Amino acid sequence: MWTSIILSVLLLHCLVALPAPEPKDLDSWSADTACQEVDKSVMIENQNDSTCVTFVYCYIVNDARRALVKSCKSGQYFDSELKVCSTNKQEGCE
């Protein structure tokens, strides 16, 4: 009985100690949502990647829009204007 009480108190302590989620997490950009707006296969900027080494490939299968996060080759960055990976690092990329 004492063991279950101690475990319950420890569990309660751990749950209370967890930080609350950031409000921005609820409104963050989503690749899946962004790809719902496309009408053909396209590569778009991954707004969740400040390093610019990944991009989102949006494609359509059986009228369903899908998002796939892909990486540029080593030493390359995604150019959001040209929609390709290149060795040129765009302004704003970390």
C-alpha cells in the first residue's frame, strides 16, 4: 500500500513539474497543411527549418495531397525562389 502511495506522489510531482506547451506550437506552420493548397507536385520551403538544408516535396496520389520532408545534398541549401537545392546559402538561413 505504501508503495502505491509513494509512486502516486512521485507521478503527481513529475506531472506538475512538466512545462506547459508553448502557445506558438498550436499555430505553427505545417508541411501537411501547406501541401493541401497545391494542384501539382512541387518543392516548397520548409518553414520549420531555419538552416534551409531541408525542403518539402508536395505531391498528389489518388487526389490526396501528401508532404514529404527531404534533405538537400551535403553542402547545399534550399533556394525558395528557384525551388531547388544549391550551394548558395540564402539570406536568413542559419
